Amino acid sequence: MSPPSPSREGSRSLAKRGLSLAASERVTVPRIAQAPVSMECSFMQEIALGSFGLVLGKILMVHVNDEAVIDAGRQYVDANKLDLIGRMEGAWYTTTRDRFEMPPIALSD
């Protein structure tokens, strides 16, 4: 079985948007080079939950833009510099701009 590769149409669609592909290090699927963060993952299992499934994977490698790394040895990243979005469900997305801090609650309380 040959490794998956992006279709020509998919590559053209990325190029139209000013994006390009970069080789991954641990998986055969390429990643989007301009993404502020990308993860290389392997499939672990899918859990059926009614009409949809929860897919679980193992993160093998994380790529982060250099300008957002505060301390590589301690894996500290400045999330504000990344201006990230996250996928919620379906066509819904969220941002990380409205952050707040909440002190942890001790288990003994």
C-alpha cells in the first residue's frame, strides 16, 4: 500500500490561498507549512457515540512557529503570538483570544 498523498486539485487549492505543504517527520501525510502549529498523530481508536464517533490518536510530533516559542527546553509557548482557532464541531470554530485564569481548587476543599 502506498502512502497517501495530496491530490493535484488539493495542492492547487492550497496554492490559490497562498499555502504550501511541508513534509512531516513521523507520518506520511504532509502538513500545511504556514500553520502556526501542526501535530503529527497516529490513529488509536474510534469510539461510536450515537450518530457520531470520537476519534482518539497519539501525538507523535508537534511543530510550532519559532517566534512563539518562549523556552524550547521546557516546551513553553506564547499562545497569544499564535492567535489560534480551534474546531468545535461541524462547521463551528472558536478562538483563544478571550482567555482568563482560574486558580485550581484543592481536592481537599
